[in-house]
Amino acid sequence: MNCLIKDLGAQVGNEVTLRGWMYNRRSSKTLHFLQLRDGSGVIQGVVVQAEVSPQTWKAAGDATMESSVAVTGLVREDKRAPTGVELSVRDVEVLHQAQEYPIQKKEHGIDYLLDLRHLWLRSTRQRAIMKVRATIIRACRDFLDQDGFTLIDAPIFTPNACEGTTTLFETEYFGSKAYLTQSGQLYMEAAAMALGRVYCFGPTFRAEKSKTRRHLTEFWMVEPEVAFNDWQDNMALQERFVSAMVGRVLAECGPDLKALERDTSKLEKVVAPFPRISYTEAIERLQAAGRPVQWGDDFGAEDETLLSESFDRPLFVYQYPAAIKAFYMKPNPADPRVALCNDLLAPEGYGEVIGAGQRMDDLEMLTAKIQEHGLPMKNFEWFLDLRRYGTVPHSGFGMGIERAVSWICGLQHVREAIPFPRTMYRNTP
């Protein structure tokens, strides 16, 4: 019977066949200890020379690291094993004899590993990260689907700048200019006027010349948008969303978090409500700590780390200066210097994982902002139509998947949080 490693616990006493890859092997004169992986897990198989044919003994000894194999054996309980079971091997068939594997059990430089990213993904650590990433994505979509949101796909090619014109990837589009999307938000605003509660999930692109551990040129975002929600409703939604996402990972990814040596006690504290401080209070805290910031400055990574380290769960910083936020952010009627927006800073120094805000719903004010930012008015006429025909207060947010994965997995660099990272100096493999 063909079986996956993750299902072997229910097969104690039965003979099964596993199809996968040789992860490692230790041998003595009369024993081979095979470590096998199949994508669902890793298990040890024991080959006893006296109990198998000469052909099976030779195949087990000859199979190189990452050779693909079919291994048949008896599942037996072994409480010492991580999986709780072990395989008494009866037969080994080498389906493909791998060449000498270029990634060995020794220290390799990060550039070398990234050059071999297509193979590095096979390591225990990288597989665990990808499992957590998949769970995060599933948790995000399940939460929104169950909360009355409709998934709307935003275009990848767009004539519009959403997050500033300096980070656009430009391309020729049948005789005119187009850009790789920075965000699906503008399109979600249109969809929210039709369906009320919507979200998109897809790749976004920023031509940022940044070498920090938090930046990629291509990353994935989930972006909900809600009609009739103000900025405070929006923060309440983010709290529920992030709490549910982290709770789902804790419930489903225990072995993966253990493989990553993640301190889950810190994640267990991620429950609503989250602490909230204004931008002005944040500036005062930073200045008191000796940081050289002034009111009106944007925060750098060190500033975000310093702000968040006083809290054991994500921190809302709200009402940033309107001048450093996107053109579509609604200013506070009581103090037009600041926008009705927030960033959500992850604890442990991981910085911003969510950017959010209430959108400008006044036609004249939005028109003036587009002109002030020097954006081509003709490309935004459709966006202005949303303010001409049934405008309402509305808000939304964007969460970068890779930043969330980095935080939840405890990674040092965001490049490990995506299968094939794209940075300033890397677009391969």
C-alpha cells in the first residue's frame, strides 16, 4: 500500500510503500539507517542485512543523497522517533540515482544557497518555512471568506501609481506605458462600492533600491477593503485578522515551528486587543530614547524596533502626518496635518507588517491631491468616478505575506519567506 509519511501513525503493524527521496544515511557492517522524506515529513527506515535480499542491501547502500526511491517495509511504533514510528525495511528500489548533491551538511554562504534556491527548498528548515507560509495564506483567506468578504482579482498591469512614482517597474504595453502593480488597493476600492467587503491576494512589485532584511522587489499582499468602515473599524478588523492568523499557525504548525526553533510562547501572546499609540506619542517616545527624529519624519527600522520592544504583541501606531502618506489617505477633519491611518508593527523587532487607512472620499479634495502629487489626471478619472457616484466612507489595509512569515517564523531576513526571492541583485533562479 502506498502511503505518505505523515499518515504512518495510523499504519502501525502494516506493510507500506513510501515514495520519496534519500535525505540521509548512516551505515554499519550489518545495518543501514535511512532517512527518507516525501514532502509530508521525514522518517527513519532500518535495513538489517540478515533480513533483506543482497539486491536490497546493495540498493540501500548505494543510494546517494537525494536519490528518488521507493521503500517498502513494516511500520512499527518507536516512541523515540519524532514521528512516533519507524520503518523496518523489506525492499528498496532506486528510481533515480542522484549525482553528488551540491548542498551538504556543512555551513554554506547565503549567496551560494540562494544560487541553489531550487535545491535549498528541500532542507528541513526551508520546508518548514514554506509549510508555515501556506498555513498563513490559508488562514488569511479563510478568515476573510468566513467574514463575508468576496475575493476580487486585481490586475498586474496598471496605468496607475498607487504608492509613489519612484518605485514603479515600467514596461511597454502595445505602444503605451504600463506598470507592474504596486498594490491592488485602488481596484479594491471600486469593488467595495459594488460588493461592500472585498479583498485581493496577489503579487505586488516595488522598484525600491533597498538592501535591508525587510525588503523584496516582488512580494505578495492580502488587501481587504470595506465600505462604510472608518479608520477605527479598520483597526478592529486588523486585530481580529492577525489574531486569527497567528492562532491558526500555532494550532496547525507545531512541528514546523519546532523545526525552526521558534519560541511559540511569544506568539501565544498575540491576542486582541493590541496596544495603540499615536504618531505624536511615538515621536515623543523615540526622542526620550535618544533617537534623532522630528515630528514629520517617517520611521526607519530602528525606530520601529525601539517602539515595539516595549510591547509583547503587535503595536498600532496611528495618525501619521498626511505629508508622508499616500495621496488617497483621508486627513483627520480635526487636525488636517495627520491622516486617518495606521501601521501595525510586529513585536521582536520585525517592524511594519500592515499599512492601513481610511480613504479620501471627497471628490474635490482627492482631485486636488492627485494634482498636488503630479499624477496624470486622465489615468485616475475612473478612480474619481468612485467619488462621483455613491461615495461612502471606506477603509482597508495591506499585509505583506513575507513580512508576516518572517515574524511568525522568527527569520532574520525576508528572503527566506518566499520560495524564489527577488531583490535588487537577484532574479534567478
